[in-house]
Amino acid sequence: MLSTTLSVPNAKLIRGPIEQTVEPDGAHAVAAMKMKVQVPVFPATVLKVLIATPGDTAEEVEAIMKSLHSWNSRRAEAEGVVLLPRHWKSDAVPLMSSNGPQSVIDS
């Protein structure tokens, strides 16, 4: 899959179902220039993969993340499945409840 970052000063991004059009305005409009970027879309089931490890396993977590991203780039479209890594250190949000901490876990 190809990914490109496009920067156009003072641009308006118009989103369509599959394509994105960037229209520069004002002094940056060079002969009514329009750029269209095709965004590949495919139907997929997203599976959240929880990575729960002790704090001293950063190398192992990195290896797991790399493996999941590698699988996604090679097989997600063909299989119709995207593996979404979730790590407690970066994706967890502390919550409170008037019924105590266990009620948060139970819900």
C-alpha cells in the first residue's frame, strides 16, 4: 500500500466517498490546480489485539507490534481482517467509578 503526505498552504480538503480533492485558494491557486488522491478502501473486520506485558519487555512489545503491522500490510486486504494492536501503556485510559474500581473492570 502506498502512502503519501501532501502539503498545500491554505488548502481546503474536500472528502468524497473514495477520493480526496485538495483545492488551494487565494494566491496559492495556480491555474485552478486540483489534485485528486485515490484512497484504497476494502471491507474488513477489525480485531483488537491486546498486548499486556510487564513494563520491562519493550523489545518484545516492539517485535509483536512489528509482526502485527507486517501481517496487516501483507495480508489484511486479501483476508479481509485488520489486526489492531492495543497496548496497555499507550492505549489504556484510567477510569473512575463511584462504585469502586472493580465496577470499571466489570463493565
